[in-house]
Amino acid sequence: MDKRAVEAGDVHFFELAALDVDVKVAGKKLSLALKDFIIPPDDVPEDVRKAVTHWSQWIDYWAVDWDYKDDTFHNQWQSYRTKKGPKLELTTSNSYTQAGKYTIVVKVIDILGNDTTKAITVEIK
């Protein structure tokens, strides 16, 4: 990267969002619950910041790949807002048929269109 572009302000680096996910395994059933989501306040206009009263309002959409194989994210479950249904589900679950080690990927798209991804490895017995 050309150092002059950074110094001239042509290139901007943004802080990453923070995602907290609670994971529970009971037998072959796995449950996920979004617990918190924080985006850097510098990226958000002040009027939007004042309108948000709960952390989940930052999320426009979230999706889960229940068996990520280190390749393409496969959207196997999702919750999103619509004008008629603005409430976002914050929990989901999946039942596995086979025991083993699984990587679950949770992908959150915030109201600004930014993507935050979290990978979680679990053992199903």
C-alpha cells in the first residue's frame, strides 16, 4: 500500500465489531444465543446512535452455517428484519444426527451493511 495514500486520507481503516455468542450443547442438540453486539461508535451518525436503545437494534440480519468446512459459508439458518416483522430472533438451535467435532460460523450483518463473523468449534457426543 502506498504510504502517501494513507497520509492523504484516501485509505481508511475501521475498527471491527464485537460479537458475543452463548453456546450450549445437550446431547446432539446445539443452541446459540446472541448475547451482545457492539459496533464502533465512530462509524455511526449521532442521530442513529441516539435512536438505538438495545444492542440487538444494531443487527439487520444474522445467519448460521452449522457445519462449516473451511470453504464457503452455507447459510443454513437466518433471522432478519422486515418492515412488517421488525423483531429479530436472538436464539436458534440445531440437532445433529452424528457425533463429532463441528465448526459453526455465525455471520452478522449490521444496519450499516458491515459483516462480522465468528467461528465456534464444538464437540457433539
